[in-house]
Amino acid sequence: MPSYKLIYTDNKGRAEVCRLLFALAGQEYEDVRWTRETFQAKKDNLPFGQIPVLEVNGKQYAQSMVIAGFLAKEFGFHGRSNIEQMEVDQVIGIINDIFSVLIKQYFEKDEEKKAVITKENNKRTFPKFVGFFEKILRSNGNGFYVGDKLGYADLAAFDTLSKMEGINLDVFPLVKANKEKVESNERIAKWLRERPVSEF
């Protein structure tokens, strides 16, 4: 079996999907959490000067969604056919769009501008994207985004929704039900109980 080490910070950020994949798979790994100071001291030795980084048998790899996709394939959560893998990647594409909006909201320093961005996101932007999730779930018809079991797309959507504080999921019953499926999985529930508390 390969040995895995995931390097990031205490935050969920761009590494939490990987942690959720490890949890769902029941796969042991080293969950390394750097401080900002440690990252600044060590970033020049990283593949692209950024984290997260995944070490597989001592070799380092970067780019968060590439890492998550690799783990999903390794653990059998990325779809059972090329079509299913495309369907998973379709969900991940929506998530990347959401994340680019979330980042702007999170890192805006001007409080007035941040309030305007947050209001627009909660009123229009986030509901639009979550509406896409609802449409995908309705089309699949069994409570999962892709296939007939919990997988990468479900975990990635769950993680993203957990960062969208202003969204009312009562308007999106299929998305809400899928989120509850993820939360109720025994391994995921254990991880959610035990993971270190973080701001984002």
C-alpha cells in the first residue's frame, strides 16, 4: 500500500475534500498542518511554492483538484466509466466556479465592499450554482450526483456547501438531502466530529 502525507494548514480551504476522501476510504495518512510561518519558511522547497501538497511514497505532488481527483480514482470514488468520470468532473467544474467567488468574498479587506459582495453572492450567485446541483441530482434521480453511491462529487459538493454560510438549502431539497447523506455516513460523521476546528 502507498504511504500518504497531506500538507496544508488547519483550515478546510482547498484540502478538506482530500481529507474527506481519506475518511470515506478509511485510508490512513499523515495529516500535516502548517502554520503560516512554517509555510513561508518551506514554500521554496515545494513543487510550485503552494499548498496543499500530497506526498505519495515520499514524492510530492501539487494542485488541489488534481490531488483530490487522484485520490478519488485511487479509492474508487471517481465514477465507474468514462461517462461517470465526466459527470463527476462536471460537478467539480461548478465547484471551481463557486470557489473563485468564495475566495473574493473571503479575502476582501474593505468591509463595505465585502458586505456588498456577500449580499450579491447570497442573493444571486450562490443560488444559481446550487440550482445547478439541484438539476444534476434531479436528473440522476437517486440522491447522488453521479452513480448510485457516495463518491467524489458528493463529498466535493458537501465541502463547498459548508463554506456557503448564506445559502438556504430548504429551497433546494435534493441538495439538502444529499448533504445529509454525506453527514450521516459513519466514516464521514466520525471525521466531522473529530476534525480540528478551523475558521474556513
